[in-house]
Amino acid sequence: DAKTTQPPSMDCAEGRAANLPCNHSTISGNEYVYWYRQIHSQGPQYIIHGLKNNETNEMASLIITEDRKSSTLILPHATLRDTAVYYCIVETSGSARQLTFGSGTQLTVLP
Amino acid sequence: GAVVSQHPSWVICKSGTSVKIECRSLDFQATTMFWYRQFPKQSLMLMATSNEGSKATYEQGVEKDKFLINHASLTLSTLTVTSAHPEDSSFYICSAMEGTGGYEQYFGPGTRLTVT
């Protein structure tokens, strides 16, 4: 299973875009990139996922490089409520689709 | 969106007793549910995968006789921590996947277990 590498922490000013990078250089062709976030003492929340193409939903945008070895999650207008740990996960192969959580990035949105 | 609930949200029990945690998918059928454990300042660790009507698959290092998982229906999975000890104190989180083959896992709010 592919592993991911994320910076341990990042700060972002409220109202500005937050760009969270993730490296997944050993990803295989049929593995998806998922992003989840966990606000303190809550269960994780699904944000977005993608395979090859860039994706956008009401929460965020996901930019995947052409070689698929890295990706960036973009929160276009960060708010204080976006302060959380963000996890970049590559889907485990197999039918169970179990998720392996790394250490994630602690994003702190500053007023 | 899909909602997963957990009960209780927190529990305190004495060492040696057993505690049952429920995980319910409220508005969808979940053929697969997952149980995670999270210690303070650490990431989530998968404990087991639970499929409706069959035995759970435990991750390496997780004692199946200590952490009993039952997935008797498409909307309910339970985790029973038997003979709990203080080192079992943790945040237990379940997640569920829709039976239609969706890609997202929906997580419950978690259960804080403290064993005294």
C-alpha cells in the first residue's frame, strides 16, 4: 500500500486559501487519493477524493499532479472552523477499502 | 448526507468490567463497518473490519477475544471491550460504508472510554 507524507503543521490566515500538500510517490495506478479532516475530539470528516483529474466540491479542491506522485488540497477561503488535522490517504487495495491514517497536517487558521 | 452515530459518547468503567459501544448507520445500509482506536495526540489505528453477517477481520496485534465485534444487521455494529484495563482507555471511532459501493467512509463522532 502506498504511503503518504505530509507536513506536520501549517498556519493560514482567516479568509485566505489554505494549500495542504501531500506526497504519495509510490501510489499505484488504481489507487485513489482521499482527504479527511478531524476536528479535535470528533470523528473524521470526508472532504474529497480523486484518481487522476482535479476535483472540486463545496468544501475544497483537489489538485493531483500529472504523475500522481503528489497532490494538494485547497480550502479556498479558510475559516476558524477549518482548524483541524487533515489526513491525506491513499486507498488500500482490496475490496474492504480500509483506510490507513498517517500523522496528518495540523492546520491552524489564525484570525 | 450519510450519518453515523455512536453510543455512548463517553463512558467511565472500572477495571475488569466490560463495555459495549454501538455504531449505527442512520440513513443508509452499511455492509462494511470499521472500528478504529485513537490515543491522545496520535492518529487513528484500524482495529478491525466488520462485515454484516460474518466474523470480523482483526488487524495484527488486536486481540479478538478482548475486543468483540458483532455486525448483526446492516445498520448496527457493536464493539465490546471485555475485562477492560486502564491501558484500554482511548477514543474509539467507527465508520461505515454504503452497501452500494460508494467511495466515502462515514465516521461516527467517537466514544471516549476511560477505565479506572
